[in-house]
Amino acid sequence: MEQMKRTVTCGQLTAKNEGQTVILNGWVHRNRDHGGIHFINLRDRYGETQIVVDEDAAEALKEKAGSLKFEYCVAIEGIVRARPESMINPDMVTGEIEVSVKNISILNSCKTLPFMIEDETDSNETARLKYRYLDLRSKGMQDRIILRNNVTYAIREYLQKSSFLEIETPTLIKSTPEGARDFLVPSRLHAGKFFALPQSPQLYKQLLMVSGFDKYFQVARCYRDEDARGDRQLEFTQIDMEMSFVSVDDIFKITEGMMGHVFKKSLGVDLPLDFQRISYDDAMNLYGSDKPDLRFDMAFQDFAPFVPASSFGVFKSVLEAGGAVKALVVPGAAADYSRKKITELEETAKTFGAKGLAWMKVTTEGLDGGVSKFYNDQADAICSGLEAKEGDLILLMGAAWKTACNSLGAVRSRLGKDLKLIDENLYRFVWIVDFPLFEYNEDEKTWEPAHHMFSMPQEQYLETFDKDPGPVKGDLYDLVLNGYELASGSIRIHDPELQQRIFNVVGFPKEVAEERFGFLLESFRYGAPPHGGIAAGVDRLVMIMAGKESIKEVIPFPKNNAGMSPMDDSPAWVDADQLQDLHLNIIMPEVDKKEE
RNA sequence: GGAGGCGUAGCGAAGCUGGUUAUCGCGCCGGCCUGUCAAGCCGGAGAUCGCGGGUUCGAUGCCCGUCGCUUCCGCCA
């Protein structure tokens, strides 16, 4: 039989089409046989349409309809008819009509499914990944992949209109020493040499600035050989942008405008633009994170003023060692938080390196429970100082500054979820600015770049940063949305002398720098313009817009947590011939050797 | 590398302190059914309870080990 090509999709028929003869192509989503009358829901990416086989249909047709199982791919010819008034389904776009079938063609049958195709499956992730092509048929996944398309479309639309050029950069590049672990690609033509897959197009976009393409962007695939997380995969996609002759404010403005356009176009949401800015120090001190979720407040307070007058030795020694003691007042939580629940909060803190979590409750008499006996004589001062009221729970964290911030920050996040303080409909953007340029590595006793080596120190540190790297802030910024780092960028160094001074601070020998990215340094000597940029994670953005907590939900074919694909079983062994071509020998780790 | 959680039919789950013919829903197979839209009703098949060892008269359940998945820490400029 000649193929019955569709004349309409499964999502478009309404009462207006009554009487028309149509052909639909799609998948059998549901099949309800009532003995006499028979309903089939036919589905494609546009929607669902109800097909009816009536009592008086030909026997052969009825039999064929009865043989249709889940996910058979079929073509159906029939006549659009209005449903009887009482049979209209208001939950269906096509609920006003049904198609009375005249002809059914089975385009392909379908085995018994490993899991049902439902709006949101509850099947296990391994099965979903193994049969990803089936999982992607679900409405939830289709919606998210379509959302992802709409997001990248809106981004391109906005940036093109803003005079940006979309330019591709190589994915076979030179391995660079800093940052994450590189994926390496062996060279066949050059024995023993390797390409690396880019962790980002960083160096190339800077070179494009030197070339005069003053507004660049790319939807760039990036690769980092590190352990996965809910918001991290081996490969992921960035909107990578770079601009010449710009200040931080210019970059913020274009990014804010882009986000506004994306949310308006793909979700119909009007974002309040001109995002809030918080310094890194404030973000850490107040929320215990460089990516704070500001959909709820509950900021930390400094508890150090109350430490000296108390006999509680733990906090005293923390302060003497240069650490911090922070207080988190949880309004009205005293009654709900038993010792057991507080211990659970403490466990959360401990995973972030805290030794413990002190607490006390505010009562009519003063302070009660936990460490209150050490502080009751200061009860009034503490309560007024922290603005704590009767019924509040006060959590106290004393540790080295960063540990104190991070661990209490984790407690804050958990409380935000547990106490349902988070408005799920909110998109709360915040710029984190004034990041430190360098971090001290206690183990190596060296200074390291906090982000990367190409970021500009802020002007006030330009003279002195080599001598005293600790306090130096860079023109570095992150864009944070609902507690996720969404974008990160900086104003770059375009002066080779300045760049060399940075290398010196982080103990990067001149010869190594020349060897690794001499080409970039050399380009700076040919009239490189001042420039800066930002890169935004597409997967995370779409994930948040879709209300999900894993980027696997918005990536068509993701890897699992172990960095493998259950569908195609990659990574996989290769033939000895291939290895020989690439001049490679495999040396198995000891443990695996025994198993071989 | 480390910590927590999970592992019972194709899928999702139940199985309390050790003794069941291992339960339920979806799916699958067969039958009935004229208006459903997660259709309904009746019947049936389908499980070495992740794997190995131990304790016990007896283990899905307790203990040890191991594997897998998952979330997090480390890592991710």
C-alpha cells in the first residue's frame, strides 16, 4: 500500500475542521477497546488526537484497531467530527473533536515497552538512559527539549540583533595546564602527541578579540574530565561571549538583556532586570555560598562579639586561630527542631568540614538548650543584637572562615527546603562580584588563581598585587540563579607584561607559559584590545526554567553519574588496530589487571 | 578517594520486631464490555528477593563482604 502521508498533525484539529477528511501519522499512546466502540489516542510531538472506531465499522478495521499496541507507529485516515457535547474533553487541545477512522496502516509495530511512555516517567534512570529514544517520547522530555530549542533560539535572536557574530572555534586544541582535567585525543599523524577537547573556548575567543571581531558568541560544547553531579556532566553547553572595549557594566547589561529576552520569549516571564549585585565577601559572610539562593533571606550574623565574655572555649579558640563564629537565626523553629532534627542539620554541616553545630533556643526566660548555659548571662544582648525573638532557633557555627561559611551555608540551604521558605515560581538572579584573584593553597604553600589566570586585577591592586596577593580582587563575576552558578566571566588581561606578573605570582614559570600559550601572549603584542566576556551554562539555565534538579532532564543523550552511556555502552574498548594507528599502549590499573 | 540512600516480576512499590503459597498497582497474555480519554470487569503467565559468604531448625528480613545505581563531599580555573 502506498504510504499514507499525514495531512495534519496530532495537535491541531479543532471544531473548525469538522467534516474534513484527514490523515494522521503518529504513535499509539492509549488504546481503549469498549467491545463495540473503540478509542485510540494518537500522539506526535504536536499533541494527541482521539481516533474512534465505531460499532458499525467494517470487521477488518475493528480487528486491526484491536491489534494496535502501545507505541505502534501508524497512519490513520478518517473524518473529523465534533464530539457530542458531553464527551468534549476540556483537558485536550483537540478535545472538541475526534477522527472517525476509515483506514488504518501500521507503519511499524512495537515490542513490549521497558517502561510506559507517560508525561513524567517514574522509571529508574538507567532504564531511561538505556532506552533514551523512548524516554524522549514522553511529554515531559519533549517539552524540555523544545524549551531548550526555544532558549538557544532566543539567545541567538537577541545576540544577533545586538551585533554579535556567531563564530565557531576548534574542538581539537592544545591541552592547557590549568583548570579541570582535559579530555585528550591522540594524534595518528604525530606519534605521541595529543589534542585536548576544550574546557571552554577561552583562548580562542580572546584571539578573536585581537582579530577585531569585537562582539562574539558561540553555543559551545565544553568538555571537562571530572566527576559528574546533578548540575555537571562530562560534556555540556555554554553560551560563550566575548566583547572588546567594554567594562563590567557593559557585560552585565548585555547579559541581563539576554536573560530578559530568553525568559520572555520562552516562558512568557518578565524578569526584573538590573540584577542585584553582591560582593563575594558578602555572599560568603551572609549566605555561606558564592552561589547563594536568594529566594529566601535568612542571612548569617556575626556572633564573634558575644564570644569573649562567655566561658565557651570552643568558639574562643576558633577566634584566636583567626576563624569566624557565625549565627543563623531560624525564626519560629525552636518548637519544631528537636535535638534529633538539629543533629541532622549538624550532619549536613559536617559534610562540609564543620566539626559540629552549636544551638540554643529563645524562650520567655531567655536562652535554653544546647550551649545556652554559656550565654544566658548575655541573653538580652544576644537576642537584641541578632534580632532573635521568642520561639526562634539560633544555630552557631565556629570554624575557619571558609569552613564556617560553607557549612552553615549548607545548613541554610537545607532549612530553606525543609521549612519551605522557597518560592518555587521565583527566578532570583544575583551577580556575585569582586572575587578574589588568588587563593592560597595550604598544601602546596603557593598562590593559585581563584578562577583562571587571564582575569584582570582591579585597578587599585595593579601596583601591589605581586607583593600581597591575598586581598586582591579581580574584575571577575558570576551570575547566580536560584542557588546555581549560571554564568561566569571576567575582564581579561590584554597586556603581556601584566600577564607575566600574574604568572609570577602563581609560580608559573615563564618558559612553561610561553610553551603552553605563548601564542596568546604573542597576540597581545599586536595591538590587542581591552576585552572581557562571560559564559553561561545552557544546561543549567534550561534545567532551572524547566523546574528540574538535574541537567540530565534537559540533555537529550546524557551520560550517567559514572560518566557512561547505558545506551551505547560508551566509553568502550577499541580494536588493537586502532590503538596501533594511534601509537598507544594500554596500561591497566593494578586492580583491573586481576580481573582481566 | 570518602559519606549517605537504594537494589524484591518488564516498570513502580509493599513485605512491622526472622517462619507468608513472597503482596499490590501498571504493563504482558486470554476473555467480556457502545462513549472512553490513567476506561472498566473476569481470568492467567511472570521473581534464582543484586551477587557471595555467615548466624539460625529456618533469612527478602539480621551480620560481613562485594557489585551496580543514585545524591553529596573531594574534584570541577
